[in-house]
Amino acid sequence: MTTPRRSSPPSGESPAKPTEPTRLVDKAQYGLAAFLVLAGGYVLLDAVGLDKGFADQPVQPYTLPYVVGGALVLLGVLLAIATARGDRPEAEEGEDIDLTQGTDVRTVGLLALVLVANIALIDLLGWAITGALLFAGAAVVLGSRNWVRDLAVGVALSVGSWYGFYVGLGIPIPAGILDGVL
């Protein structure tokens, strides 16, 4: 036997209120707001100690730190207000990744291994060789299966960057076993 449904609540009871959706508070936004306010406060405090420039300068040396510090504090306060109102940042739609999946520990470990090998071998082999191996190794770990192309691109990038730093900027980078060849 079924009981009939009532369209109104029994006497003495108040009608059921529709449940309001719970508002999620993004606490990380408050952390970022606090960081912005602290950083801006520090910049403003540091600007107070700057000496005045020459009298004929239209813009004194302390002007820019005051502007930057004030902007940081203002942005921090505005972010805290927006977060309190329930505003949330929009999710990135351009990434082609599944954020519900965990970290691929194997890939991260292999990338770390390639980087550590580069650090260990750079003085012996030099940047031109280890940079090429770094690029090719990272590309292979991330899924590339064309080793010849990866190595060729790595050689071009590492030799080009070696010349860019060593010759163009005057910053010595280890040449390793290719010392005198490059």
C-alpha cells in the first residue's frame, strides 16, 4: 500500500527551503593576496630609505619603488576583496592535459637523471656535448622517437648557445674536450 504525497507540509512544519550551493573559498588566493601586500609593503619600506636625487631631476629615485610598492599593495587588497566575494580564477582551457591524473613519477625521475648527468659531465665533456645530450635525452624521455633529429637539434642549440654566451656575451662556458675546436 502506498501513501499519497502531500503537496503542502504537515501543519506546524515550515516548507523545506531549497539548499543553497556551497561556495568554495579558494584559500590559495588569500595566500597570494597576503604575499602581494607583504612584498608591496617591503618595497615601500625600502623606498623610504632611498636618498633624494638632484634637485633638477623631475623624477626622483624613490618614485618608481613607491609606484611599484603601492601597486602591489593595491593589487593584494583587490585580490582579497575579489576572493571574499567568491570570485575564482578561470581554469586554463589551452592545456591538453588531464588534471585529474597524478604525476608521472617515472618521467620526472628520468628527466632529473638526465639533468644530473648533464651537471656531472659538463666540466669533462663541455656544454656543446652535454647540452646536446640534455636536449636529446629530455626529448626522448618526453616521448620523441626520432633520436637522430633530437640529437641534431640538440647539437645546433648547444653549439649556438655556447657561441652566443662565450663570444656574444663574453661569458665563459666550459668547452670540455672540445676546447680549441670551438
